[in-house]
Amino acid sequence: MIGQPLDRIDGPLKVTGQAIYAYEHWEPGQPLYGVIVGATVGKGRITRIDTDSAEHAPGVRMVMTHRNAPEQGARDESVPMEYWRAQPVLTSPDIHYHGEPVALVVAETLEQARAAAALVHVEYAAGRGRFDFAAYEDEAYAPKEANGGFPTDTEVGDFDTGFSTADVRIDQRYTTPYELSMPMELHACLVQPRGEDLIVYVSCQIVDAALASIASTLRIDPARIYIITPFVGGGFGSKLGIHAETILAAIAARALREPVKVALTRQQIFQLVGMRPTSSQRVRLGAGRDGRLVAVAHDVTMATNPDIEFAEQTAATTRSLYAAPHRLTTHRLTPLDLPRGADVRAPGEAPGLLAVESAMDELADALGIDPVELRIRNEPAVDPESGVPFSDRHLVECLREGARRFGWEHRPTTPASMREGRWLVGYGMAAAIRKHFQGQATVRVRLEADGTAVVQTDMTDIGTGTYTILTQVAADGLGLPPERVRIELGRSELPTSWGSGGSWGAANSSTATHRACVAVREKLLVTACGDTGSPLHGLDPAEAVFAEGSVRIGGADEALSEILARNHPDGVQAEGETRFMGDDPNYAAYSIHTYGAHFAEVGVDADTAEIRLRRMLGVFSVGRVLNPKTTRSQLIGGMIWGVGAALQEEAVVDLRSGAFVNRDLAQYLMPVHADIPDVDAVVLDGYDDKANVLGMKGVGELGICGAGPAIANAVFNATGVRVRDFPITLEKVLPGLPLMDT
Ligand code: MOS
């Protein structure tokens, strides 16, 4: 089954409306509805808050503000990861960012809650906020480390000397905007009190984190909380942790002793779940005339919320990408009074490669070397900073295969030299690299007496295909047809995991599932080979083959159901585990990444600078593929995200108020179907035996990495205009367009 393009197990449930999402749960006793009221200033203090009219509005059961909210647990930085920490809300009259919750209104219907929320009257003493990244960029500080445990700075060799003596030098600054995760399913929850317990239906990526975060914020025993999240309509990082909607619903449900639902509005997602902070990145590349890099520096400054530090690891993979003896990377942060920074798909690589792979294109242009060839010339033999070997690196194959399939040889070598009617046509490419993370996961597999298997873990399926791939892994592991495997996910009473995030979910949960299957097999073999009633009695278990619901050893075989019926009427179960990478020696001994190469063709309107993507191809190396269909879907989804990053996405801050002015999907642009023509993703055959026992690595975020710069480089090739401030919108291209005969 592994490697087969199995259709999604959960597909029929989703398209027939039977997959129930957090806000859709209904419990006996009509739930109450909560609506969050947000601050209308970006910095300051509440001087007066009048809830009288709201409290007396029809159907209203509760208005909670900082004056009557219960004391909550504080955010505790000794808890290793943010998403597991307390997330207190309504703790004081101070306002830290625009949209910060100032009240929760709970009423019998959503309409009543919304109407009453409009009656909450708040007055503020507005303070002077720091909202303008450019104005404060120079005040940046060095965080203790970058996210993901990456060092803040690294230096190898002597960058300044290496750079100053290089034949050809690129020294450019690139900026990337605030970007947001925009899952289709809004952040939402239903909290149902049952005695002292809380049943929490919440849309989240990591069940264990939601549990820990709610328990420590509300200061209740985690054993009293039950998280249920069988289906999640996208996360993209914004559901790694829980937010005000969940904490407020839980507080209200406990206080009222009734079920309470709270969902964010689409506009509130721009304020309350965090965003990818804006970045300013200086990239310096020094090379010989032969194209070999001698010096690489990547200096990153990003915004952070002052209270909740967020240091995106934007220069981290630059450390592993190209060979060069002299190297430097730095991360700096400028505190701004804006919502917290948060992981947004491919944190680090997504903005970092926009800069570095644009700079590589600039270097190729300066040297007159083909951009694909330039990258191949700088392929390192070992990880260029850590010095450890790569586990399984096939970047060069991705580059070559992509160039061949795309027809790269037809690229115009002179920018702005190919024209088709009104369209200037250009080709661009970029490399992709993404760190492969491994985190803790435990999976329980139980083989029932009837010969069906149940796989249980608190792992989530956020639209990525967890149900499907774990079915394949368990079917393979136990030699069962897929219809005899049942997957149970997303409940806190199941064995814990790091859930979905960081592209680690599939590998963590699959590896643990595989191990659990191996343990179940061993138990069955001990039984069968020691059972005088079995045809397998006395045979060598090392030769056993599990297939089609039976065990075969040599010429003898027996159905699993018969072994179970005789010896294990209650079934057989075992757990399998995946260890945190910090406890797995391979992750120190090897540099473990996924790779790819993106190729894009764009047309740019010679008069208006309208940019249209015409086709795009990504070729990737991810180790072994569990399911080519779900893998391709994820890679293509990532590539389309890259289109948005290159051309469209940008949350714009009002420098007076600190509000995102374009906070809805009419104004925060991202690609729609009409923007996306022919996009294809190809995955090379592979197996990374250092990553895990299945040889697989994460694919979720790889498609984004490098997709944006491939398009940016195509725009340059089409027009001769290099835009370094993303996104590349037409007003930035238009002034540089060549004059054409019309
Ligand atoms: Mo991802 S940004 O870790 O969901």
C-alpha cells in the first residue's frame, strides 16, 4: 500500500457534509454563542468600559471584560514551546495591539451576541505605538536564539575578507510583507462543561498543545479536559496553538455551566492568531568569475511583538544551501506594537529563499552564467556550516530533471528579449530546501479479534491526508487490505504527538504507526509459533510474511483472525514511538532536509505590467513517498502559496493606528483559480534511511520554498526589472518596463 495513490479516506465524509468541524458540533442544551469585541486602538489603555446596554440586550447571558474575567495562568517561558504555554486574555486595561480582545459577549443566539457586542462602549487613552517597521528597523536586537532552536548568528571563515576580495559581488536588500495563514475553516471552538470536566471541540493542529494551553491558562487539571478535533479545515501554522476564542469560550462555559461556542470572524483572524512578521533581508554573495561562491551572508531583521518574542528562522537554511568558505548569517528583531508573530507556512524558508534565491539570480545575471548551472557549481559535498554529511541530498538531480522537463533551454538569455504580442515572456527558476524536523509521536495499534486494525493517536488531519497515509502504513505493516484498517485521530485521550505542523506530522505519525505494527506482529508470532494448534507452530518467526490478512512462514499459513480467536479473543495491541530529533543521534550526525527546483514562465503585459503566471513546474526530493496523490496535492498547494508570496499577498499596516487596513479576503489578495494555469509537481524516487525507518520526510511546506523567487526571477527575465520589495505588484514593475513599438 505504501506508495499507492490511495484516495482520501475522509473524502466522501467531507463532500457529503458528514465530516463535522468544531463550530458545527451541537450538544443537547442549545449552546450559547460568544462574540469577541476587539480594541479599536493599537496601543494605549482602556479608560472606561460601559457594558450596561450590552448586558440588558435581548438574550445576553454574560459580558466579560478585564474587570470581571477570572485570574488566569501566566505565559510561562520555561515551557519549551509557545504553543503549549498559557494564553491569558482580558487580563488588564492595557492595549498591546489593534484588535486585542476587550470583551466577550455571550448570548442565546449568534445574532443576539453580535448585536450586543456592538453595544459595548469602550473609551481609550491612546498611546503612541510603534507600528512602522522601517522607522524602527535600526533599533533591532539579537534574540537568544531563532525559532526551532536555530542559533541566532553563525559565522564560518572570514566573511568580510572573503567578500571584499571576490571577483563579483551582489549586495542587495529585500523586503517581505506581513503574511497570514488563511485556513478555510475559521478558528473556532465549542466548549461543553460536564461536571468539573470540559469537553472542547476546537479547530487545532496539535491536540496536546491545546490541552496544555487551556489547562495552564484556566489553571485546571489537564485530566479534566477532553479535546476533540477529528476534522480541521486547514491550519497553516495559525492553529498550532489556541487563541482567545478557545480561552474565552472555556472561561464562559465554566462560569455559565452551559456549552459556549466562539468563532473568530475572518477579519479577526488578521488580529488574533498571529502573522508572519515583515522582514528586511540583506544578502551578500561574493563569487569568482567561474561562479563559485567564496562568501555568503544573509542578515535578517524582522518585526516582533514586544511581549511575545517571535524570531522566524529566516536565515537558517541558508546555512545548508550552497558551498562557500566564508559565511555569515544573523537574525535581528525590532519590537512593534502589532499582533504576535506566528509560524505561517514554511516559516524561515518562505521569506528567506525569496531573498537568497533572488540574489542568486542576480549573481547569475552579473556573471553571465545560467542560473541552473550556477547552483550546480555551488553544490556542497557536506553541510557547509556544520560539516556533517547530508543524509540524502538530491538538489542537483531536481535542478537537472526540472530543467529538462520544463524546456529550460528555451529561456531567453537576455532579459526583456522575448515577446508574444502584448506579452513580455520570461523564465525563472529557484532552488528549494526545507529542514526536516522530527518530533515526538506515540501511536497505538490494536488488531481486533475479527482481524481489523484500529490505529489511535491524537495526531490531526488538517486536510493533509493523515487518515489516508496512516491507513496505508498500517495496512502495509499488518498485511491487511486498507478497508480493514480504521484510523482514530484528534482526541486527547489517545496517545500523544506533536500533531500537524512543521511538515513533521506525516513522518512522525507514520514512523510510530509502523513501529506499533511491528510490535503487534511480534506478539502474534510469539503466540502462533508457540501454539501447538497453529500450522505455524515451531516455525521460524524471522521468515514470517504478513499479507492478505494471513501470516505465512514457508509453505504454512494461518489467518490472523484464527490466531486471534484461539489466543487473543480481546485482540492484540501495541504502541510505537517516534523520538524528538534532539534525542535521535541521526539528527546531529546528518544534515536532513528536503529539496526541490522550481521553474516558472510568466507573461508581463508590455503596457500595464500585469503579470500572469503561464506555467510552473516543481521537481522535488523528499525521500520515500507514502501517497503520490496527497503528496502532489500538498506540493502544488505550496507552489500556489509561492505565487501569492511573489505577486499578491501583503497585509498593510495603517501607520497611525497599527491596524491591518486590508483585513478581509477582498483586499488581502491571494491566488484564485483564474491566477493559476498549468502547475505540476514531480517527485523523484527516493529513500532517506537516516530520517526514519520508513525513509520518508515531510512535504507539507516544501512546495512553498523557492516557489516565490522562481516567479520573481521570471519577471526579471521577462522585463529586465528587478523588484526586491515583495510582493511584485505592477506599479513596481511599470516604471522600468522597456519602451516598445506599439
Ligand atoms: Mo506549520 S507553519 O508548522 O503549520
